[in-house]
Amino acid sequence: MFVGHFAAGFAAKSFAPKVSLGTLILAAALPDVLWILFFATGIEQVVIQPRIMVANSLNLVYIPFSHSLLMNAVWGALFGGVYFLWRRDPRGAWILFAAVLSHWLLDFVSHRPDMPLAPGIDMRFGLGLWNSRLATVIVEGALWFGGLFLYVRTTRPNKRAGVYVFWSVIVVLTALWLVSLGGDPPPSLASLAIINTIFFMLVEAWAYWMNRIRPARSKMAREGVTV
Ligand SMILES: [Zn+2]
């Protein structure tokens, strides 16, 4: 998924208002960040195969370390654990763990059966939502709408940019997502890695900024730290 993972980060803000939106989105997208690192270094294997699915042109040949259910639980435990040691916020740590784990579930829904259970186990799963653009727009669009709804209900802008910059970027992300459903193959794996890394760093910078100018409404969150 694409905006579906961001939606998980937005929705998580309503369950853990003390945790920064940037940290929540990083957790929800963490397996994809690791995936770029792993295929760029040859640990995992991806092949560009145009139209392998209607809305996707990547054959994920070998992705057990970034995208297996077991490893997503391990990355989630590490991510949540580090956050807990740093902030002593058990609720935030559990929500970050769940956000990382949500990645497997969302990719399982959208991918063809290429989602592994654990390294060394050759069974792979996927419901293949990407075989239908219409079904993807409906399902992922509903997640996107739901995540944004929860986030907007949980936070309140304290600067104008918290409205204008926030919604401008949401429009851009929505447009990029719809374009991505065209399923056009990337020119090369190197360009895929570079473009995705730059794109994700920009999204993260925006999310951490938005977290400062759209603080949580709840009293609990205002008294707490935001990181
Ligand atoms: Zn993924």
C-alpha cells in the first residue's frame, strides 16, 4: 500500500497523542524503509516486471527480512522498545509496535501472494487488491479517509500553516497515490531507491513539522512530551 500506511500513522495519533506524527508514520512505513536498504545492499531481491499486477510492476522475489510477519513483529518490538527506553511512555510504545505490525496486514491485503511469514518459511500470502484499481481506490481510499478523519479530530492547528500546508500536502499525497495506481514500472531499481528515500524524508520532515503546529487537543497530550 501507499497512503494506506500513512493512514495507519495518522490513525495512531488518536490512540497515542503524545507520540509525534513523524514517529508514528515512520513506524507504519518502517518495513518499506528497511526494504529499500535491504534491496539496495543485495540482502533482499526485487525485480522490475511490468504489469505483474494491474497497479504494480515490482516482483518482490525475496523480502523475508523487511516484510515477513515475524520480522515485522521484531522490528515493531525494537522500535517500540527504543521509544519506551527513551520516553518511558508504555502506551506510545505499544501503539508504535502495532503501527509497525499494521504494515504486514496492509501489504497482505494489497500484494499478490508474496508476503512471507518468517525467514526460512516458504509460504507466502496476499489477497491481491492491486489486481483491481477500483477496489484499491475504494479500500485504500477508505483507510486514507478514516486515518485523516481520526487525526484531524485528535489535533488542532495553532498556526495557519497547520491548515494550509497540511491540506496542500494531503492533496499532493492523494494525487501521487492515484498516479501510482497506474502501475507504471520505475526506470530502474536505483532510481526507485533514491526517489523513495528522498520522498520519504520529505514526508517525515513535513510530519514532524505538522506535529508542532497541530498539537493534540487532549489535556493528557498537552501535558506530555511530543517527540
Ligand atoms: Zn511494504
